[in-house]
Amino acid sequence: MQDECEPEFSAGHPERPDAADGGGHGHSHDHGIGSGSGTPGTATAKHRKRLILVLSITLGVFVVQVVGAFISNSLSLLADAGHMLTDATGVAIALIASLIAGLPATSKRTFGYLRVEVLAALVNGIVLGVIAVVILVQAISRFGAEVEVHSGPMLVAAVIGAVANLVSLLILQAGQKESLNVRGAYLEVLGDLLGSVAVIIAGVIIMLTGWNTVDQIASILIALLIFPRAISLLRDVVDVLLEASPKNIDVDAARDHMLAVPGVTEVHDVHAWTITSGVPAFSAHVTVSDAAWSERDYHAILDELRACLHEHFDTSHVTLQLEPASHGENSSHARA
């Protein structure tokens, strides 16, 4: 089908616009990766103020819950407080990583430090898993022991935590689909909200029935809530580190769209990966027929390919190697 990537420019057209991402003549060559321009280039950096606000709220609630846990002797509240501390640590790591990721690229680190954000998300996921194991072990060790839990302080601290977590969720909602680190923080706060609800329910049951064992049960539920979130975050991090294709890029579909550009005869050596959250990248070798190569402006073909990829796959960081069909034939003869 030729209608999906119709030519937008013609050779020699005096008013042909330049591609926004810098592929043709007269274009800017700043693709926004490790440029050191000071403009936030990563998804986490865009939401830095939100993360700072959530960090402040989380640390405040952590203190309240720790005090409440010791006063009430509630393991589930202490577990929720520990999870809040994990949240705070994760957000702090994300903030530090976003600052480091903004450092300019060098000749030895051509992408700068963008991957630091992904490594921070990796640490965050591992810490989540460790916290879940510790909570689970502590909850199991309490079974059979006579433990008195004071439901009043327990409920007050849990309600404060639930309200704070709800506010934090609303703050992070806008950025959780764009950044792994923001998503990690969002998932942690969501788990905290559910954990606070579990503590509230346990506190009400203890207040009405005196059944203290429900505190351990709530602790186990909190641990089980943490595990899937840790696995989900780690899976996304591994995809980035293994340079899997971004979820919004169908490589086969991208190749088909590029082949629809007039004159393109072959697209090979196609690669799509994620440098860091919100920064997908794409590269390919493109063969153009000799007739199209001579009849049309080389830059027009390149710009059409870039515009096609940007329109259909929202990919701006594109590297394309264009070559006429005869070049491949000559290379084959030379190798023979």
C-alpha cells in the first residue's frame, strides 16, 4: 500500500520543510540525546517536581507510621511504614538518577548517563522484593506468639497513610505512563494505599473482636501485594537493558511503512530499542532504486522516511543509512 506514507516533499521543491529531528541538509543535528543543553531530555526529568512533592509526603507519613507502629505494637503498620521508606528511597534514587542522566555526553559515553535512570529502577525493584521477603518472614515468625495490638493508634496512623498515598497517586498519575522511575514510584504508592487499607481493616477487626492474629495476616497480604509490582518493574527494566523493541514500535509494521515510500526497494538491519524511559531509538539501512536516487532529492527521501516513522511510531531519534541499489551490487562484485 502506498497511501500510508505518501511523499510529502518533491525534489527541488523550494518550500520543502526540513525534518524536525535533523536528518537532511540545513537541519539541526541536536537530537536531544545527551546534548547537555539543560533541557530535560528524559521522561523522569519532566516530572521531577512531582517526585519531590511525593518524596516529602512519603517521608512525613513514614515518621507517623513508625511512631504509630511502636505505640500500637502493630507489625502490619510497621510493614507499611517499611514500605513507605522503600517508596521514599525509590523516589530519591529516581530524582538523583534524573539529575545524573542530564549530564552531557562525552566521547567515551556517547549517550551520556541516560541509562542511570534504568539502573535506578533496577535497584528499586530489587529493594521492593527484599522488603516483601522480610515482611513475610516477620509475619510468619509471629504466629503462635501472644502479641497485643493497640487498635486506636494503629487506625489513626493507617488512615493518615491512606490519605497521603491517595494524594501522592493523584500527583504521579500524569507521569507514570512515560517514565519507568515515575511508574515505579506510582506502583509503590498504589501498593502502599492498598497496604494502608489492609491495616485499617485489621485495626477495625482488632478493635471489634480483639483478634490480634489479623495483624500478621494483614502483614502477609502487604508482602504479597509488593511482589507482583517488583516483578513488573524488573521485567520492564530487563527489557530496556536487553534492548527489546519498545512497546509502541512494531518493527515489522515500521519496515512496511518505510517500503511504502516511493523509490525504497529494501529495508534491512532494522533495530528498535529504548535508551531510557521516554527515549526510544530506531535505526535501519534503506536501499533506494537508482532511478529514484537520481530523479529525486536524496534529502527528500530521507525526510519522508523520518516523517513516516515519526507519524506512525512517534519515534524521533532515528538513524537511517540510505544507499542506491547499485551500491549493493558493486559491493557484492567487490567481495566476489
